[in-house]
Amino acid sequence: MQLRKLLKRQAPRQRKMKIKEIGFVAIPVTDMTRARFFYEEVLGLKTSEEMMGGKWIEYGIGKDTLAIANVGEAWVPSDQGTGAAFEVEDFDEAIKRLKGRHVPFAAEPFETPCCHMAVVQDPDGNKLMIHKLKPENEKGVCL
């Protein structure tokens, strides 16, 4: 209800901005060497771009891009910040690999009617979701 009132008070009808797709997801880090080890060696991501003298690293994941960056005090990590979800081929194997590497879990693996999920943390405390959708014939109602 409050949103409608706010929208009515704004300027006359203007053309709405059209967002076509997610350009990329970016995660701030404090130590690029440590972060790159985690994202490349622990998670197995491959670097697609390196910019700003190594302060911005991009990883192509499917048709999307994940970036990690250390660009100064204006943008720092938070365990309450960005949440990226990684869709994995084999959920159980991914969890086994992460536990074997002693990655901290903010939420242990759990199951919903439509997926399996866990929440891990990178070396800066950023939360990352490890996710696997169930096949259509196994999905329940996703609320």
C-alpha cells in the first residue's frame, strides 16, 4: 500500500527502465591472493578476465559472470551482503569437496521441496549458496 502512495506522488508517467538481464554479480574481498585461491582452487572457477591491475577478477560461469574485487574502503566484504548461488551438477559431491577443504558453513545442507542447498562462507565471510534444483519429476511445490 505504501509503495502505491509513493508512486502516485512521483512525477507524471515516465517510461519505465527496462532491465534486460543480470550483468554480473560482484563480491568484495580483502585479500586477492587468498580470495583467488578460494574461488579458483576450492570452488574450481576459471578466470575469464583480470582488470585494474589484478584488483578485479571475473569468472565466466555458464552465460553469467561472477567478479571478485578489492577496490578500497568504499566497498568491503560483509557476511550480510551479496548472496550468489552456484548451481552445481552434483550437490553431494560439492558438499563433500567443500567440507574436505574445511570451508565454513553458515547453513548446513538442507532440502526444500524444489532443491538442495547449503550456505558457505568465503575467506572474507561473504555468504555463497551451493544449490541444486531437483528434476521436474521430483519437485514439490516451491513456496
